[in-house]
Amino acid sequence: MKAFVEICHQLSAGEFEFSRHAFKRAVERNISNDEIAQLSENAELIENYPDDKFSPSCLILGFTHEKRPLHIQVSFADTPLVRIITLYEPDPKEWIEFRKRR
């Protein structure tokens, strides 16, 4: 199982792949590969899902250079590339400081 530090390193290096769902969401929400790499510079693991459907995963919060908050759910599975399950800009009405659910 990958460590969080390794996941962040791979995100910053562009060593990631999208699930079909995540790719659609990235396009719809105008989230670029550069923004994904940027958020890894200040990433925080905010939720852990050890019993997730296909493999253990976690929810990461990070900010782009333009201060755009992003949530990215990634798999902890041992694969050559980090697998992004979904990604979005968190709604402040649903999150306290983008870190804790209301």
C-alpha cells in the first residue's frame, strides 16, 4: 500500500491516472493536470477510507497557486501511477475550512 508522502510525490511529478469518472469530472470542472500537481505542494489528508469499495483510498485537500481549493480522492493501491478516483472544488456550505464536513 502506498504511503501518503509517496502519493503526494507522484501527484507533483504528474505520475497519476484518472478513473473514467475522475476524467469526466476534471473536464467538467476545468481542473488541470498542473493544478493537481500544484495542490500536492501543500496537501493534507483529510479523510481516510480503509474499507473503500475497490481499494483503500483517501481524500486530499490542497490549494493551487491561485489559492483554488481542491479535493482529490486517490487510491492507496500499489500501482505504478496514482489513481485519482474523483476530484472537485469543495463547497464551503458543506465544509468547514474545506477540511471538515458540516
